[in-house]
Amino acid sequence: MDLVERVMTTEPYASAKRVFWIVDNGSSHRGKKAADRLAQRFPNAVMVHLPVHASWMHQIEIFFSIVQRKVVTPNEFTSPDQVEDRLIAFERRYNQAARPFRWTFTPATC
């Protein structure tokens, strides 16, 4: 079961009217075809692409950087299940300590 399926089949997402998936423009989820695949699989899912060349907006990139440094490095896993277990454990710890991001950027600060 992949992440999207695990999330979309769990409450409150399974019964939500809409669930927004914010994605960058990586090759695995780029363009209308990717959005259509997601919507076909989960009709309440809406894929939203962040602007290209706006990495300063991609808070997920910061999260992935933390995951890279604290979870998957060094890469000494013996199975995909071990990677999944470590990622899930990190997600649980991270969610307990996480605080909302206070966005301070405005168009005037460009």
C-alpha cells in the first residue's frame, strides 16, 4: 500500500468532500495526467502543483531535507519494510512535536 492509498483510505480523508495533495513538479506527479490518475483513483482528491522554480515556497522540500538527514542517512536498510517502519516512526514523533508554520511572506516582500 502506498502513501496516497494509506492516507486516502483512512478517516477523515476517506469521507472528506475534498482532499488537497500539494505537490512539486517532480517527474512522478507532473502535469495533468498525474492529477487525472489521482482523481480517477480517489475522486475526492485534488492535486495542486506548486509553481516551478519556487523552491522557497516548498515547505515539503524542507521536510524531505529533514527526513534525508535524520531518517534515511546512513542508508543501511536491509529491506523496504525497514525503511517504511523507520519513516512511520519518524512521522509519529515529528507530528507530536510539529507546530504550525507561521507564513510571513507577502507579494510586497519580493
